[in-house]
Amino acid sequence: MEEYIGASLIIKTSTLKVIGVLHQIHPETHKMIIDVSGVKKAIDIREIDEVEILPEEDTTSPRVTASADLSNPKKKQSEGRVERMPLPAKGKVVDYVSHETYQQILHLSDTFYGPSIDEIVYSGARGVLHLFVNIFKVMDKKFVIYTGSGVFSEIAVVLARLCLIYNSNVSLIPTAETSRLSKELFYYRNNGGAVETVRTDQTVVIIADVECTEEMVRGSERIVFLGDYQNTPLPNKEVVFFGVPTSDPSMFTGSPILCDIGLSPQIYSKFQLKRYAPKLLQKLTKDPARGVSTREC
């Protein structure tokens, strides 16, 4: 979080909305100091629900407002700013979250509680690798991995590089390239990884942050979605969620799997997420009495 010192932030707790400049952070006391119009205000990090970097054009009037202002329909966010999704009602535990809320979870994890995005990406890739090596036992198959531009694509590219260690026949088909993905693609290529533009005869298809088409999966033996799923007509398919599902697992026509990425208990508490047993991988099943539950992979 130190890299944000000097930046203008919007910070929301259950009672306040603070707009000001980050001045100091004191991890030992869980306090951050915000400069609000020249007045230093201490905020307990553990009470923060949302943090957002304020666009430069909006940084001229730091202020503190009461929580009632948060629901004022006249005070809408400016165009281009990320819209924040409301947290669930107090006491309600959620089985899955929207993509917008998932991005908030990643941001808060990366800036306040850990693990960092880099740690999440590597943990997720190692979890999927364990699934392929020890459970599915498919490392002798040919893989093709389609990637887009999100965090699940980063997990996919790291997974591709790790598969090379096992001498697996793996090819990447990237459809976008961000600065973060460029680094991982650089490592992958330097380890002899193949980058293609179309799928050939690969039997295992991995899809991350990309819309699935019939051409991408036709004739495949297994489809694995990373992070979110699409209900294709092919029977052998899985989705691997990371930390928390981003869609209702019970609506997937394949097998939903949860990969533990070590999210902080603070994250589970703030977003009222359902907590599962701390296992690297577990299958999600629909229990009519208890909602989504788990069993061994």
C-alpha cells in the first residue's frame, strides 16, 4: 500500500465516506492517515469496506461525508470510474460474488491484507497444476490454453510455463496482452513455450477470460474454465474458481472446483463470504438444505 502514499483515494467504511490524500500507514496499529483538506484523519484499516483511486480531475475537493450520502441517488459516480457493488445484507453469507465484487476482493487483498496479486496468480496456477498432475492425470495429453486480459489469464500463462517443467505439450493462444501478461508471456517464451493463433489437435482445452466458441472446443476430450464458466454442450468440463466463485456453481453443467488462494479472514468477513475448509482443491456441490457445500476432488 505504500506505493499509494500521496494518491487521492475514496475510502468507504460502514459509517463514513472519506475522500482525501493518503499521508501515512501504520501497519502495527492498523491505522492509515488521510489528509482531508489539511486535516489529518486516522482510519482503522480493519473497518474499510472499499478503496478507490480518485481520478486526477476529481482531486480538488477532499472531504468526509456521512454514510447517508452513500445512498443519495443524486451523487452518482463520474463516467469512467469503476462502479462499486453493494455488500450483502448484514448476516447474509454469500456462496458466490459478481465479477465487480471479485475485483474489489483482489484489490483489497493486494493493497491491505495479502496475498498480493502475484501470490494469488502463482497459488492459483500451482493449484491447477496439482489438479492436472495428481487428480486428472492428464500431463501426457496435448494442451491448448486460450487467454484474455484478466487475472485468470495470468494464472493460465503461469500454468502453461509450469506445464513445460513436466515436458507437457502445451500451446498458448493469447487474444490480448497487458503489461502484466507481457511479463509472464516473456518467461513462458524464454522457456520454449509455443504461442499459436489457432488450435490444432489438442485434446485438453483451457479457457481463461475468453468467450468460448464451438470451434475452440470441437473434438476435445476435456474443457477446463479458469475463474468463470460457460455452459457448453460437451460433457467433460470443469471450472476452477479461485478463492470464491464468480458465478453460481449450481448452475454449471459440469464440475465446479474451488482452489484455495489463501485469502485473508478479513476479506471473508468484510464481504461476508462463505468459508470452506482450508484445502487446496475441493469440489463444490449443491446441498438443498445448506446451499453450496464441498467434497474431496
